[in-house]
Amino acid sequence: MPGVTLKTVAKAVGVSPSTVSNAYNKPDQLSTALRERILATAQELGYAGPDASARALRSGKAGAVGVLFTDKLAYAFSDPYAVGFLAGLAEVAEEFATSLLLMPLSSTDIAGGSNAVQQAAIDGAAIFCVPGGHPALEILANRGIPAVSTDRGDHPDLSWVAIDEVEAAAQLGEHLTRLGHREVVVLVDNAQAAGGQPVELTLDEVGYTDCELRIRGLQKAMPDARLRIVSGGHNAFASGLRGAEFVLDSQNRPTAIVGLSDVQALGALEAMKVRGLTPGRDLTLAGFDDIPAASAAGLTTVRQPIKDKGRAVGRILLDPAVTERQLLMPTQLIVRSSSGPAPKH
């Protein structure tokens, strides 16, 4: 039926327009029988419900939180750390009847990603693994959209849920120093090697704040060690595999490899197995995050509360009872069989 509106349904049922609106938006205010009668009448008349765009304009709320990250969309569903973080965030979003809008920011199409952020109908943003200085962050600030980052910021007005990346990595560095390691390769996430050959990087070329800080933590705890930074591409098992192959097949093989994520370390573990190397005996391997697969692999790593991070970001964005805007979360060094004394040559 053309021209069917909320008022049409209200007249047909014999109730006020606000009662029909409540049937869709505030069902707890109506009896079950009345709500079912309203919805049945609406269906008969071909009325699909209040227009979501119009409702958003009236309320000033989009009912959605954007999740910004610099990788492909599939990363949010395949990377264990991302999955855990999003699970925690989703728990809180569900509690507040809020949707999550996944917003991948391409490393090659900066303008396209920024334009998407400019037009996005969101009430807040979770900044997940986005390099500092990305134009999307400035756009959010200019639009006045509240944002919570997983990187620790220095400005008192910034909202963040983070770990002390330097001290967390220093715990691992101290462990490696006690084991006698002085030749260490660090596997990092970096776009320069994406889809191509592994590359060696300087600290200034790393690009991601968390990776830079973790490397600084290792350097702090290992002042006498030689640390080489290698990337096989974006954060993934295959990147860790490529990076480790590059390192293990070189003449300057280290005594320890540190993946700045567990998925990269697990990729390196595969490269070691192919070459008949035993972790903890022939070469030490360590990771960061303590994803579920790390335990089964016997991987020494730094544990961080992944799911709790997502929950905390959601609380700051959505829960009006939460007033703390900056939250530093704990970490723990988990020593397993993949780390051992440096081989004596």
C-alpha cells in the first residue's frame, strides 16, 4: 500500500502514533499482546517500521561504534588477537544495543579510508592498530567523535586502553639476557615487505607505535645485544614464516628470534621445523600476546589481557558510569619450552 506511515498504522490499530513507535523502539513499555497486534497490522499494511536514518537524525545517535584498523577486512576475522579484542568490545556493544562498524584503512589508499571515516555514521571509534599521524585520526577529532585508542597517548585529553609496551618487552629482554643471547632478530609488522621480499628495517622505519616501543623495551633490557629488525610483511603467520626463512638462511643466523606478535612467532616456528631446528635448544623463539595457540606450541611470550582490552575500550566509549579515560593494563612474561640458553659456538 503506497504512502503507509506510522500514523496509518496507529489509526488502523486505534492507538496513538507514539504507541506504534514504542512497539519498535521501546517494546518493554507495551504488553506483549498489544505489541504483536501493532506489528501484525503493520505487516498487513506493508509498513516496515520507522526509518532508521530519520530516527538517527532526531536522536543525534547512529547506534554504532567504528573500529578502525590498518589492514584488510579479513584480518578482523582471522587474526587471533583481533578476534579476541573484538569479542570483548562486542560484549559491551551488545549490552548497550550498539552495532560495530569495521573500518579497514588501506595502507595504499589513504584518501579512500579517510573519506570513509569522514562519512561514517558512528557515535564513537575504537582505534585499533592505526599508526599515529594517520589522517583518519584528525578527521575523527575534527568531527568531534569520541575515540579510544589501544596505543598509550601522552596528552591528558586522549582516551586509551593500553599496556606499558616498553616494560612488557623489557621483561622478555631481561629473560633473553639471562639466557646469554646477544644476537637477536626481531620480526615486525610492516607494509614495505607486504607481498614481496623480506626487508631489514631501522627503528625509524617500523611505522607502528606499539612495535617501536616493544623494540625500545628490548633494547633497554639488552644494551649489549645486537638487534636486527626484519619484516616479512603485515602481521600474519605467512609474514613470520617469510621473515624467519630470510634470517635462518642467511650467514648471520641469530641465537634468538622475537616475533612482536605470536602469529609471526608461530610462522617462524614453522620455518625452524622445516630446517630441523628445535626451539629452546638450537635457537630461542619468543612472541608477544599469548594467544591460545601459543600455549600448545610451547611458545615463550608476553601475555596481555586481549579480551579485557576490548571490553575496557567499549566501556569507555559506551558506559556513562565509566569516568576513567586512560587505563593501563597488566602484562606477564610466560616462559615455555621455546626459550633456552644461547648455543655456545
